[in-house]
Amino acid sequence: MITFERVSVTYDGADVPTLRDVDLHVPEGEMVLVMGRTGSGKSTLLRAINGLVPYFSGGTLRGRVVVDGRDTATHRPRDLADVVGFVGQDPMSGFVTDNVEDELAYGMESLGISAPVMRKRVEETLDLLGLADLRGRPLANLSGGQQQRVAIGSVLTTHPQILVLDEPTSALDPLAAEDVLATLRRLVHDLGMTVVLAEHRLERVVQFVDTIVHVPGNGSPVTQGDPASVLARTPIAPPIVELGRVAGWDPLPLTVRDARRRSVDLRTSLAAVPPPAHDAHALGDPVAEIWDLVAGYPRQPVLNGITLAVRTGEVVALMGRNGAGKSTLLRSLVGLHRPGSGRLETGPTGLVPQVPEDLLYAATVRAECATADKDAHAAAGTTRALLDRLAPGIDDGHHPRDLSEGQKLALALAVVLAGEPKLLLLDEPTRGLDYIAKRQLVVILRDLAVNGHGVLMATHDVELVAEVASRVAVLADGEIVADGAAPDVVVSSPAFAPQVAKIMAPQAWLTAADVAHALGRDGTDPRDE
């Protein structure tokens, strides 16, 4: 169905190819995961499937890409639209209409599909992706996760033979992500559709895919294989694989069920060892206080009487399903949403939004970093140093908007972090970040907490919460339904529990690193403590 023959892609001004001599074959009816570091070339590989690379991206493509018998050298993206459906990382950039129902129908109109068939497919897709209640809603008023489901739906209505998805679950809550992936699996198994997706949150997808394509970046060879064999040798792996490595399991498990069955001896050996405390650092004064906040859109409140405080020394995770009001709360704290009623007070605040390019205005990465240093009254090179910790190797001369979504996020994070705001607000801070970059972010957030800052982050990334959050507040229908220490909230939640917590329950272990430390396999011995 899809064949790459010695494909290399080099962008204008680049010293080395983004992809070099890629040979791949994807048969019909397979689900394929493309994984790799942030900025490694995953999106380039995906966009080469329907000719967006090089026809829209520029640069030079050498070699041959054949899709369903059509060579992309002679077939442009419009010539492949009936075969390949593509959903990019930023849903809003691909929308062409104003509301949900019109967007689902637009692609079919472009292909000349009859009105009765269009109506039937729209209804099927609304039900398939849980969008029926949103059918008349303006796209601009949807949450990021809701927009992502609409983007996927707008492609599914055209019934492509190949579906290509770039970070399809990055803005979805855990249950919505599971629903979307289960839907994709049904399309593969029941209809023979071929699905190729790139995703950083491997813990969500590895159990669904047939094959993994690893794109290591820096022009290194791209490899392809079954999930277990690829993950056994890569530096990036989901928590379930990291726990398997710590426990010495062979072969490595890919599902919680498999790991749970194999963890009996591990749980027995740790039964008398208390899990580490995930308490906040010494708490100081509040840097944000909210009383009975009501906010949202005209005649449609999103937040209904929120009362919340964030103190220096703590990292608070704001969780909840898509559309619960997390982004509205963050935007209210920086004055982007005017409260309908209630009161809020904050100290010096910095917000990293879901769309990171909203903060990027300069023509080069170098200029963006220099401007951020100047605005923050920070030493020259401060922002660049933060960027290198999160996403090393980004060229100073690149335009910020030409970066991958993960690299844009890393740059926006560096810009805001350079100012060391007393209150740091993060809206989905790991979208597009690989596990290595995420670990660096965790270190930075811990340092901020230790040094007297407060952090409030809206996130669906339960593994990030397990690593760094001292407290979790859960929103539902605009109200806080849970607020407490991270282990107390997430371990008992089927939706928000991290993988290690599910495997080790009822013991309250949150991360593979915690288990490794308890076993003395990180250079320490718990008997010495």
C-alpha cells in the first residue's frame, strides 16, 4: 500500500537531510506507529506519504514514494486526496468552515459525493467520535481536544484507504484518546484501512499497533519492526516498558494486563516498602487565589463557581475531560477571559498556551531567544540554554514557525521560563515533546518549585502528573470534583492513573523510577535509608 524506496529529504539551508535513504513497506490493513525524538523527522515522513513533502514544504526529495500504485513524483497531493486522508498536528490550521457539521461535510463536497451519502456519513462520524452534542458548535469555541476529534472526523467522512495522523491524541483526555484509538483499530480490522500515525505518548498507542517505524533523527537510519523488538532497543519507551526493564522481564510487556500478570513477584517484594512521598516542597504564600469564579462565553458558562489557590513551592495539575474548562481557567488567570462573576488574584504570571506559536513573533530562533532574554532582564543566552535542555540541536537561523510542533512548544516554554514568573501556567505542556524532553521539563518544574515559584498546568498527560505534580485538581462540567495530593487522586482513578500505578495497585507506586529506587537498581539500596 505504501512504499518508500531510498527516500531522502533535505530542506533548503539544511546541512544534513532530515530523512536519509529510507526504505519502508506498509501493507494494506496495518496500523503503523512512527516514533522518534522531537524534531527527528516524523512529520516529514508522514507528509511525504501524500506529497505534502516536497510540494508544500519545499526542499528536495530524492528516491521514490509509491502510494496505492501512484508515484508521488507524478501525483500531487490533490491527486491522492481520494486515497490518503491527512490530519496534521494543529487542527485549527486545517479547518475551512466555521462549525462542526459543515467541517465534517466539506471534504465530501470537494470529492463530489452525493448529498444523501454525505448526510449518512456525517451522522455516522458524529456518533463514532462522540461529537453529536457539538454538531452546531463554532469550531473556535471548542477545546483543543474537541477540535482534534473534529479534524479526524472530517477526514474519516471521505472514507480514505489510508489515514495519516500526526499526534492524534496529544490534546485528548485519556478516555477520549482510548476511544479514538479503538475506533482506528476497528477501521483497520473491520474495513482494511491502513493507518499511519506519529505519537509521542507511546503508553497510549503501542498496544494498538502492528508495526513501529523508528525515526532517530540526525540522518540516522530509519528502522521498522514489531513493537516489542523496536522498544527493546530504543532510548525512548513508555513507562510500562521502563518498568519491565527495571524488573528484568523478557519479553517486555506492552499492555497493562500482561504487565499486571507478571508483576506478582515484584509487588510481593515491595509490599513492605513504602512508596516515596510526592509532597509539595515547603509551601509559601499564594501566587494565585480564585473565589467562586464563573467564566466562559455569552449565555454559556464554562466555569461554575471555581474556588482554588496555588502556593509557591507546589506543582498543581489541572485534569479533566476535554471541554471541562481547564484552558478557560488558565486564560482567566492572565486576563484573556473576563470573569462573569467571582474574584481572582495573581502575582507575576507567565502562560504557555496550547498553541505555542501565539508567543512566537521573531523571524529566527536566535532573535526570539535574544528578545526573550531582553524582555525578562535575563543574562544573554538564558533562553537559548533553556531551549537546548528541552530540544537540543535547533538551528539558530530557523524561522520559529517552520519548527515542528514539539520544537515550537519547547521554544515557547523557554521564552516564558526565562522570565521566571512567580506563577507559571502551562496548557498541555507536553504536546509534541518526547520522553527525554519531558524529563528535562520535569527537572525544570521541580527547580522552580524548590526556588519559590508556583506552577499550575492543565494536562491530559497522566505520566507527567505522576512525575512532577504534588497536587491534582480535577474539573468536570466547570466544577472542581477532586482536589488533593497527587497519589491520592490519580491512583484511585481508572481514567487518570498512570501505567505503573495500574500495574502495581493497590500499592501506590507512580513511576518506574520510584520502583527502581526501591529495588536499589538506580545506584541506591533502600536498606541504607
